[in-house]
Amino acid sequence: MIMEERDYIKVFSGTFIIVQLAMDRLESAGINAVVKEESGLGRHSGFSSANSGYQELYVSREELDFAIPIIEAVKADLEV
């Protein structure tokens, strides 16, 4: 099965560390998140470094309703 970009929605963006936090929380909830780096490397492979720049976090349209409350909680945690 080929996944098309239009099947995914950007739900979060930020630095490597913050995006990893959000991704970990999504994955803990069983949501498959995809990271796109500014460098254009595409899907997160686990080999990114802390020096990586801006990243975007995507989830499938089917999981969007489940992902939104998790992302909102991450954003709230960052405001503290």
C-alpha cells in the first residue's frame, strides 16, 4: 500500500526535541506519527541528531481526531 502525502495532516512543528516528545506521546497512544525534517529527509528513521533543525509532525487523517488532544496536551505542557 502506498501512502500519499494528502492522507497525512501536519499536527505539530518545532525543534527536534519537542517534536520527539510529541511523537513519543502519540506512539504511546498507538498513533503512527511521521516526521518530516526541514532538510527534506522525509519519514523519521531514528537516525536524526539533536542538531537537526525544524521538523514537522504528521498523522494520518484517520487518526487525526485521536491525535489532536495529545498534541494539545503537549502544547499546554510547553507553556508552563
